[in-house]
Amino acid sequence: MRISTTLFIAALGLGLTALPAAAQYNATINTCGGSEGTIMGHIDWPATNPLWSFDFIRPANSTGENGSGLELRDVYYDGHKVFDRAHVPILNVEYEPGGCGCFRDWSYAQTPYYADGIRPGAESCFADATAGEVETTCEFPTGDSSAPNGIPFDGIAVEEFPSELVLTGHMSASWYRYRMKWHFYTDGRIWPEYSMSSNTATCTGTTHRHHAYWRFDFDLDGTPNNDVVREINPTAGTEITFTTEDVRTWGDPADGIFWDVRDETTGFGYQIVPGSEDLLLPVDPFSRLDAAIAVYDPNELEDGATSLGHCPINLDSFPTYDGEDPIVNGETLTGEDIVFWYRSSGLHVGNDIWECNIVGPTLNPILATDTTAPTPEEMPNGYVLERAYPNPFNPSTTVRFKVAEAQNVTLVLIDALGRQVAELFNGRAEADKYESIRVDGSNLPSGAYTVRLEGETVQGSTRIVLIK
Ligand SMILES: [Cu+2]
């Protein structure tokens, strides 16, 4: 589906004349039509020396029994492959007792919304919206298809911010309006955002819970058979490395449990940190799981539910809705391509029919340079500053560093505003000998901090996140 580099640049030269001057990404739109699985387009961002590169599929062509929203394929960050595919193949809603039962929803029904800068002619399915100009039912709750001024744009919009690129798609399923956004940040973070809204039907005015199940098919660094998943509980100081398929729950949200998916050879990977809104609806007999770790199988893209009555997710029971083997059934993960499932959810209390829940995890990159502990002859920068463990942390974490040549070194803690909030180490560091430094966050507010190492011949930093 991808156009060769030469053709791609030529096509862009023409396209750019019709785009806002601010467009600093390259987009190739293959088609506004197609069928299930058709790649709609490809994006490289920034246009020069791209950090992010991916294909996308519009909701109308997304894969699976019930569609899967704004679907991504072949996602790369800074030359590292991240996902083979990422999407939301399972979506459901459950009413409180006395309400309207439960439903399995679909996410192939694209619905229009406002977005400026729509591309002309055959490319009218793609909008170069400038910042803040995408208006879905979440920003514009009366903007249903019955709105007097109508909603013109039915497609995928892209918005560009100084360190963020955002893709938006909008879907409906009867009473419900769903919005999917992918936020890509220059530092490698991804925020997969799911938003849940409803129209003015009688049922949606009563309390109900929406659940969206993300399917992240990681192929870290392009070698799918050596990715390893860990579950970290920073409060208990425990860590589980999964060797067989499993279904997981957060347990006590205050523990700050998160997951770590990593290429064991290169060290590149992602932390999957639950979104604060996701934590508000802990697992129950209907929602069943917060996360699941499964072996990739091309026949296990969803659980096979084909009707509205197949309400709860069915990943690990026999028979599954389609009568196939369950997705999670104790298979060994070692040497296998791994898929990570994650649940996002939203509570609609029903007193505001148009309320919009904005949910989703944060995916933090684990860069190989943060995780490898090279031997002395492999210290090209003259030092090693390891990634903190645990991270995120509460209230304390540990950072290790060493230098190739003995020297005086300081290690300081810097907050998000660039202020030094603590001196962690100030002294002589011996050659090739690890110093293990504890960072105490008990008197600090939640947030991201930088640990900065400065010596006579070395300088480096690593990022830590305090979650209270
Ligand atoms: Cu709702």
C-alpha cells in the first residue's frame, strides 16, 4: 500500500499547495473507499526526519466482526517498530439494574463531524484540521446528524501541535457516539484515546457503563517473537514476568500497577499505564478484565460476538461466541508473538445525556539506551545512567549510574518546570562502579521529573514519574 519514496515526495509537492502552510507532516491518501482492511493512508511526522510513521484504516473499513474504530498498522517510532496493528475490536455497554440491559456495540459506522481544511476532490475523506478545530459530539454535544446546520466532514482528521500529532475518527452505534483519537508525541509517548457519548434516547438517560477493549499487537523492533510482558506493582515492589497467557486486573488502583512490554534483545518497549478515568470502573463480572496477555493468532482478532445479545467480552471461556478456541487459554508466551488487551471504560450517570467520557491508557516508551547496562568497553558516552526502577514510583525509586573514568559527579532531580528540587548525589564516582541512588518522592507532588547526571566529562538524564 505504501507509495515509494520518490513518488511520495512528488505527490506531496502537489498536495501541499492545497494544504495549510502549517502542515509539517506528510500524508498520502490511498483511497476514500475500499472495504474491510483497506489502508486509507500513510503518515510520516515530522515531514523531515520523521519520528512517527504509520498506516491507518478508517472506521468504515476497520477489521473484525463489529469493526474496530480508527485502526493503525505498521506503527514506527524513531525507526523502532511499535505495533503491527492497534485497534478496538470489542465494545459494549451495560445498564444498571432496572435500566436497559446490555449491548455489544459496533464501531464500523463512521459518523460526520466538523473539521476544517478538508482536502479537495477525491481526498475529501481527510482533513488537515488546525489545532482545536475538530468538533465531535464531545465538543459539540448537539452536533448529532439532526443538528440544524448539519455536520459536513465524514473521515479522518489530523491536528498538529508543537510536540503532538492527533488523528480523529468518529463513530455511532444506535444511541451511542464514539470518538477515537491517537495522540503521538515527539518524545515517543502514545495516548490512545477513546471517548464515549450518547444521544438523547430514554435509556441513555439512565446510568450505564461503557467498555472499550484495546488490542495492541506489539512487534517491538520488528521481531515479534522476543517481546516479554511484565506487570509491575510499584507499591508492593513486586514484578511478574508472564510465561503463559493470562487475564489480569489492576487490583487496588492505589498500588499504581502498570505493564511493561519489551523486546528482550534490544530493550526497546512500552509501559502501559492505566488512565485515571479507566481506574474509576474496576473490573466486575460484566467487564471481566483490565488486561490480558495472549499469543497472536490471525483468527483471534476479537471474540467472535456477532449479535447485540453477546454482551460481555469472552476471551477465556469455552466455547467462545464463535465456537473457536478462546483467545486466552494457557498457551505459552515464550518465543511467541504477543498481543496485549487493555480495557478502557466510562461511567455515564445519566443525568447529562450528552456527557462525554475521555479515557485510555498512556503508553510510555522504554528506549533501549535507558535499559541496557553495557560493559565498560561498551560505554560510548563514558557513562551509564540506568532507567529508574520502579518507574512510575510512589514514594521512592532507585536510579543506578556509573562512569568509565573516575571523576566528580552530581546527580540532581529536576521538576517539570525545570527547577532543581533535590540533590541526589555529589561526590567522587569510581571508574566502572555502579552507584545506586534512592529517590525519595514523599515530599514531592505527583508528576514527571528528570534525573540529571553531570560529571567532568559526562552528562545525561533519565525521566521518572511520581504517581501518588
Ligand atoms: Cu453512554
